[in-house]
Amino acid sequence: MSYKTKKPILLSSASEEPSIDNWDKASWENVAPIVAEGNDGEIIEIIDPSLKLVRVPSIRKSFRAPPEKLFKVIVIGDPTVGKTSFVQRYVQNTFKKDYKGTVGVDFALKIVQWRDHQKIKLQLWDIAGQERFTWMTRVYYKDAHGCIIMFDLTNQNSFKNTLKWKKDVDSKCTLSDGSPIPCMLLANKCDLPHRQVDINDIEAFYKEHNFIGWTETSTKEGLMVNDSMKFLLDVLMRQEGLQNFPNTEKDESMVKLSGPGPKVEKKCSC
């Protein structure tokens, strides 16, 4: 039979008498049964009045927040598809019409509070889409955990070139087991009329070339920017074994990403 106490008892060894000493008592109110700590730092449990001690897994560890997790995500695609606008919308929740073309690569950092106790330090590498910078992509891709490939719904060529970008990243950047890094496909500028890319073509393309998901976005309106990034981080966390999703199909907290997404004030059919 276990005994209860409102104050934890600290033992330096199994043979010593119990005493109150150096505990954060507020954290251990109403603890039951009596808990104690041995010389080796392990938590022990007092099972009977004779102070017979039984080892149990550390209770103190459960109160420690896990360390920050660092992820590097590369953002690639043709020039002017909206990569920089996407990064700025996600990191700073701002949008500008007069962005200058990226030269080489730009960096952004965002700290994301994940679930209750986990923090993610997210590095976003906004890589220039101009042809003259492609010889440097191997350097930019190094140690990336995930990838966003973006195209412009009003530019058919930018969609066709996503295959070139996907092959480039698959050939130059892999996970530790040799598999491709997770790539998400984003169809940007869905707030604009006169789109040149059909939804059915996007759906078939993303499945054929092993993207983890796709959605339409509008960095101007802020549509699906945060949701798409949450989806990608979900995938990265599971990949690292830091997310416990025994059945992702039934997990209501996970963002599903496979399709055009919601409409934007009737400006487009997304």
C-alpha cells in the first residue's frame, strides 16, 4: 500500500532518515505516493512505512522542457513567383509590393512555439531563382531538413520549371538515410485572375513526383501561409521522431495539405 504526502521527502541514501531539503515544493504539491531521490539522482518511491525503496523512472525529467529544435528549410522556385514575399509574410506578417530580386540567398529566422513545451528555431533560406545562381545551389541546400518549391499560378512556365527544381534538390540534398528531403509544393498568387495552371495538373504532378503535399497560397492576402508551414513542420517533427502521431489520418491537430485550399474573397477559384 502506498502512502501519500503533500511534501516530497529527500533521502541521500536508503538507510538515512527522511528530511525536507532543497526541493521546489510548489512543483510537488499533492504528490502521491511519497517520492524521494537517491545519491545517483534517480527518483525513488517509498512503498511502505519501513522505507523499503523501489526504483521508478525519473519523475523530475518529465518537468523539463525539451531543447529547442533547429530546422533549415530552403525556399526555391523561379524568379518573381513570390518566395521572398512568402518568407516575409510568415516571419513578419508583412507584405510589400516593391520587393527587389534576391541576390544569391537571403535568410530569415523564426522561433515557433510548438505544442506545449517544445520550441523550434526555424531557418528559412530564400534562394534566388535566376539561372546565374544555380551553380551555388549545392552549397545553399547543404544540411537542409525540408524544402518549399513555389510557382506562380499566372505563369505556366514557372509551373513547368518546378520539375527542374525538384530534380535539382533531390540530386544535391538528402536525409541521413539517403532519402530525399521532404518537399512541399506551393501554388502562389491565387488572388490574381487569369491563372494559367489547372488544378488537376497540379494534383497529378505533386503525386507523380513525391511531394509531401500542395496547396494554393496568396502571400498578399496571407492565405494558407501559416497553415502550409505548420504542415511542413508537422512532417519534420515526425521525421525527427519528436512527434507522437500513431495515426496521422485520425490526428485532428495536424493540418491536411493536399488541394487548392479555401477561397479568397471570390477573387479566385482557390
